[in-house]
Amino acid sequence: MTTHKRKSRSSTANLYNQLTEQQWETIGLKDGPIAAQTDTAAIVEQLSSILECRLADVVMQRRTREKIKQPNTDGHLASALTPVCRNQIRQFVSCIGGLYRDVNYHKFEHAAHVTISANKLIDMLDERGSGSSKKGRVRSTTFGIANDAFAKFAVVFSALIHDVEHQGVPNRQLCIEGDALAILYNDKSVAEQHSIHVGFSTLQNPIFSSFMSTIVPHPEDKIEFRRLVIDIVLATDIASQERQELFHSKWKEAFPSRASNNPAMRRHSVGTPLPPFYEENNQLGMKSTLHVNCATIEFNNANENKTIAEEMLRVNVVLDLIINAADVAHTMQSWENFVIWNANLYRELHEAYRNGRGESDPGPEWFRNQIGFYDFYVLPLARRLRKCGVFGEKLGQQFVTNAKAIRRRWLEEGMATSREILKDGEAHYHRRMHQIRGGNSSIIADTDDDTQTERNKSFSHSGNRISASSIASEDHPQAACFPEKTTYIHSGSEDKKRIDGCSFIPREELCQTNCDITAIQATGASYPRAKTA
């Protein structure tokens, strides 16, 4: 083994350890122990180290079928992942990063913050014995998640892809506009379903074959991985009333209140209907089913099997909590983080409104709406992180304490902070419009930020680059959609991406001529869509 390869593996493990061991409150801060990055190459290195080490855990666990308690080491990476696989992980992260659009909030930097936060959350899981079952087995306080390397990898993978190709407008706006994606996904979790499609389509590109086969070496692994990722990403659609009601029902069933701590008693009490997740048949030998999102779990009516099914429901709920907490991590980390991402969100919503893609001006109620968001979403989420018990009492309380502190400071300083955010948002909007009028079709997040300019250069549309996300589309499974000319537009209420012409290249030809990653590192402006009348 060359010295260079040994150093590369060592640096990857060291970076992963630094990202994982940093304090929850410091994640995403530019002056933190691991500075937040806006440089694309640096983000790719950070996220690649997380995916590499989490996937190495999966491989080692498969080999040993024993619990992994030690963090990754240089030797761990070297023995678990091939150089080809490790290189493809970096290429995959780079490609996904290029498919994130240059919007103000739902951009690659957001994906990085969510992925690093999700990685930290699964590292914070507090595994300890908690009583024993009738069979004498020690119960897991994390319901097995802390020792399930595959589920933990699915979490960080989902975090990476969860907002890819986001247009910078809410799902409701896409439905109002009759966007092609809204029609395709029947107005249901439009952006989330599209991100899942883009993520898996990219992963299935032949140039990522080693990475793909390492994740899912067997058909049953592929089924389980897709189920996990689909469930996790769809859980991030917090604006969907239907999904929120589903989650609340799952939460009540998985973690009943102390006033009614026995699930069996609560189910069979007078006047209490059977939970929607269970279909029971009391005849001896008949099976029952537990429905969790896209999965249906069958189990016998014997208490032991039913307990397993109920624990699977708890796992599903905890994974939902983890990705939702990571998605809004800035609201329960630090004041500095909150202000940064709050300003980014306002920029995005304000720009959409000014461009005719928003129902109302977000400015007048910005101060008050943040309080409402804390009261009706963030604080209940933080309390569930504590109540579910997987983080232990001390760490679980930390989420609640941080969220309350940020809300309290917003009450004190939020009016003044809001005025600054609104002023900055308007100035930022005019800078972007000036760029468009100047003929620059590749919009960056902030013209005053040199690092954003560098990112823009690294994602610049160069020639006819192909978007890996378009490979193996539903209508053309053996073809890739290749844009002849693409223009990215940020003004008006019309479609933001116009394709002047598309042709299809057979997959075989693509594999022969475009195997190099540079051929598919598409920008956010290069993902083709079908022409619309």
C-alpha cells in the first residue's frame, strides 16, 4: 500500500471523527471546531467521510454479525471498503451536490448541515440495558438502532439526498402552478418524492456500481434500503397535514403517555378503537399485520411476536424524529445557527414571492411566525426527542433546553433581528436580479461571498453535461436525457427551467463514452424536464 493511500484513509477517518465528536451546538458554525463550509470541495470531503465510515460499519457488521462499538480507524476503512468504492462515494457526493440548485435555503450547504447533524444524532444515541423480556433478553433502549449500522447509513444517505433538485418553493406552490412534478406525483410530497427519484436514479448509474453493490449486495438488502430511505425522506414533508397526522398516530401508538403506559390495556379498553396500524384476528394461528408507511409487517398473535412488531414501529418513529430534528437542527442548536438559516429561509421565500411564486409576502409576519413555528413544531419535536428515551435523559433534555433558549432570545431580540433579515433579503434579491439582467444565468447565493463564487465556478454549466438523475427514467429505462441547451431562469412565474431541445442517448453508448465522473457532474441547471405546452 502506498504512503499516499494510507494518509488518505487516515485523513478520512480523522475528519469523520472530528465531525462526529464535535458538540451538537457548534455544528454549522464558521468559528466552530469544525468550521461550516461553503466551498464545494470541502463539503464533498466532509460528507464523503461520513458516508465512507458509516458504510464501513455496515460492511464490518455484515462480516462479523457482532455489535460495533469502536469508531472507525484507518485499518477499519482499509479492510472494509475497496479504493474503487471509496472513490465512487466521493464522486456520488460530488454529483448529488451538483444537482442541488443555487437557491437560498434548500441548497447543498443545507444538505451538508442536515447530514452532519443527522450523523451526530445517531452518534448521540444512548444504548444501555433496560430490563429484560420474558425470554431473558436485555431490551435495547434505542430499540436496536444504535447497533444497526445499516439503518444508520440509511439515515445519513437520506439526509444527503433529501432536498436534491429542490426548486426553492414549497410543495403547495408547485401544486398551484400545476408543475410537471406535482402532476407526476399527484400533489403528494412532490419535492420529497422527486428527491428520492433523483437520489436512487443517480445511485443506479453504472459508474457507481461498486458503491451500490457495497450498500446492497443482495436483493433483500436493496428492498430494505429503499424502504428505509423512502420512509425517512418522506418524513421530512412537515407541511403535509396527512403525514403529520400519520406521524402523530404512530407516536401515540409507539410511545403511549404515562397516564396509559400499557399499550395492550389501552387498545382493549372500553371505547378505545383499535389503532390504524394494526389489523388483528383473534382466531388461533391467524396472523396480524402492522402497517408502517410503505411497509407491512406480519406477526403472530403470540405476545413475543407482537412485541417485535411494536418495536419495529418504535424504530420507524425514532428514525422519523432523527431526520426531522436534523432537518431543522438550527432551531435547537444555537442562536447563531438559527439566525443564519432563518435569514436564508427568508431570502428564499421572499425571492419566490417577488418572482410570483409565493401566495403572500413573508415579511410582515416573519417575527410572529417564528414563535408559532417553535410552539407548534420545534418544541413538540424536541420534547419527543427527550420522551422517546433513545438519547437518555441528559442529552434528550438538551434539545428542549436549546430550543427554549433560542425562542426566548427571539422574543427579546427577534423584532430587531427580523428587520435586519428583511432588509438583507430585499438587498439580496436585487443583487440576484441584477446578475440576471447582466446575463449571468448561473445564480449564486451571495455575490459578496467569495466562497460562493468559487462554488458557482465548480458547478458551472460546461457544455452538454449529463444529469445522472435523468438516467433510467420511467418512460425510457434504457436511455439518458441529454439537454442540447439549457437556460436557468429566476424571474417571473413561468417554469424556472427551459429546455430548448432534448435527445436520448442509449445507456450503452453513455457507458462507453461518459464513464468519467466529469461527464455527469451536472449543475442544478442541467437536469432536463419534458417540454410543456
